Amino acid sequence: MQFKDKATTNRTFTKDGYLVVPASLSRLGVFDYHNSELGKGETGVKKIARTEKSLFSDSTLHSFENAPLTLGHPKEEVNATNWKALAVGTMRNVRRENDHLVGEAWIYDADAIKQVQEHGVAELSCGYQCELIDSQEAGVDFEMSPMVGNHIAIVANGRCGNSCKLADEQKEETKMGEKRKFLDTLLGAFGIKLTDEQAKKVEEEEKVDEGKTKPDTPPKSTEKDAPQDEPKDKDKEKKTVNDADLAKQLADAQAEIQRLKDEKNNSETEAKRTALLSDAKACFADVSFADNASVRDIHQQAVISTGIFAKDELATMSDAELAGAYLTAKATAKKLADKALGTALLKDATPAQRFDFNSYNQ
């Protein structure tokens, strides 16, 4: 049975530009697994214990040592036949530290490094196999047998929670706020970055919100300080404005994301139409195709030119069926062209010289 669990990363670079990530891969504890992950139905959750034997056995440590790193979980296990296409790095120095399984992730691939650095994909997820053993512990359904590691994937979210995160070497004042991190991750996935002014504004708003969660110092009991209604109203109004501003930024970001998606889809559709038009002009030289003809129009003109279907018959076909008819028309057009070429060659051949042997010697 194959499992995939997750933990977070920290980052340094080598002189060659490789990203080295001291990583907490997994930890001891009891975790929730959906029954669909376990092959035990589509609904419900099971409590599964990860014990010292399952996480820290020699076979488990050895299996994760030099295991390949992948960008996201592949659909199949990584092996000798596909690692070159799937691996973006490797895991080194796998060992136990207290209740955690840790190691160093070395990421070699430039695209994977870009995903981590610019798009905020900053966690690790172990892909492994194990057996489930009925547990005698109260509140636990199963225990894992010693895990056998296959790969470690770079992913967005983890199962292990905050206790699996790495020590952050940044100073407290330079840490990115949660709102800023959320916006950078959301926009970065589509190649969009907050301007310095926008980023600063988001950070300032978050600091204001954090300050409101801290206990206020009791005001001095003076007559001048007595009227408090007006400042509270102003704070409330400011928070409303801040929330509305952030909501507008999110709405604008979502609109930009949708625009980029539509633009990409339109670009891909136009590229396919242009390629089809070039193919049709080359294969059906006697047919005049309009430069702005749609994919369906190109298919129809080509098929009708070969006579394999009438226009009325094509009207009831789906786009997929029409595409299949186009391929048949291409094959038919090639045979007709070959036949026409053979006939032309026969007609254009120079007549062979004839000899009259009865008068040859005269």
C-alpha cells in the first residue's frame, strides 16, 4: 500500500546554484487518513499510528537515503525506467532527530527551484509503502509497518502540521506575513507579483490586525481619557476599510488570473487551428481554404472535396467524428493524388522507338 505524507522546507544555495533544503520529512504520531487513500471505501476516516518501528527502522532510513526528489507526486512509483523524466534532485543524510525523520533535500533542476523560490511551493511529501497492522491502542485503528521510501515530492501543503516545519533562519522582523504569503503564492502561480507598494500595504494592514488581538494597556483614569467612543469607532472603520481593500485586491487578482487563463486557452486554440489550416492546404491543394476558417469549416471542406461524405451528412457529426472523417479524407486524397500522378507519368512518357525489321537491312 502506498502513502504520501508531507512536511516543510528551509532553503540555502550552493556556489553552483543548487538549492539545499534541510528538511523534516515525517514524525511520530497518530494521523487521519481518508478511507479512499487506504482502499477501504469512499467515505470515513481512519486513525493510523506512525510508530518508532515504522519510522526509524534501519530499512526505512536506508530506503529514503538518496531517494529521488520530484516536483509533485508522480502517478506511478519512481524507478530506473522513469527517474530521468521525474527526478529533480535527491535526498541525503537521512537520520532521526528526536521524534522526526530529517534529511537534506538537494534540488538540482532550475524549474523546480523556480517553483520553490518564486511560486511558494515550499513543502516536502514522502511517497512510501507500508502494511497496515491492527492496533491494540485505544482510539487508533491501525499501525504502520516499517515504511519503505520511494520518493520525496515538492508540494504545496503538508499532513504533518507545524511540528514538522524547519527552523526559520530569518529574523522575526523580516518574516513574511500570512496575508502577504497567501497573496504571493496565489499570484505567483500565474506569474504575477505584488508591487513593493502593494506588498508594504498588505504587511502594514496585517500588523494593525495583529495589534488588535493583543491585550490593550488599561487607560489611565483621567477625565481627558474618558471619552473612548470616538477612537473605537475610528478603529472599527479603519478595519472595515482594510478588509474591503484586501477583498478588492483578491478580486482583482482573481480577475487577472481568469484573464490569463482565457488568453492561454485562446492562444492554444488558435495555434491548433493554424496548424490544421497549413496541413489542409498541403494535403488538399485543389481546395481553397479561407485564412480565417474555423476548425470545423476546414474539416468539412476537406471531407467534402474527397466525396466520402455529403455536406448534409457532416452536419449531424460531432467535432470528434468530423476530425476522424478528416483523417480518412487525407488518406483518400493521397491515394487519388498518387493515382493521378501515375496516369500523368504514363501519358507524358516519350513513345518508344519502333523498328521495322522487314525493311531494316534495305
